[in-house]
Amino acid sequence: MKRWRDSTFAIPTVLALLSAVGLFAALLGDGGWDALAWIGLGLPALLGFWPLLPRKARDRR
């Protein structure tokens, strides 16, 4: 059986679900919904930006 991380579509599916939840939360309202929208839309954006960082900057963390 394949590990979850070895699956071709597992990580893109999780990122798509996070984005969908973030977009849905942004449409619903204020307060806690805004926080959920920031997390749901910000996390995929940060994870997409991660490979673009120079190697030295990533090793410092």
C-alpha cells in the first residue's frame, strides 16, 4: 500500500480543499470566518512560495 505522502494527488488535493474552505469562509461573514479565510487562503500561498526561497534562507530556519 502506498504511503499518503507518496500519492501523486494527495498534497494537491489538500491544498485545493484548503483553498476552497478559505474561499467559502471569505464569503460567509466576519469575525471567525475571516480568520478561517486567512488560514485557508494563506497557507496554500505560503506552501506554494516555499520552493522559490533560496536554499540558504530555507536552511537557516
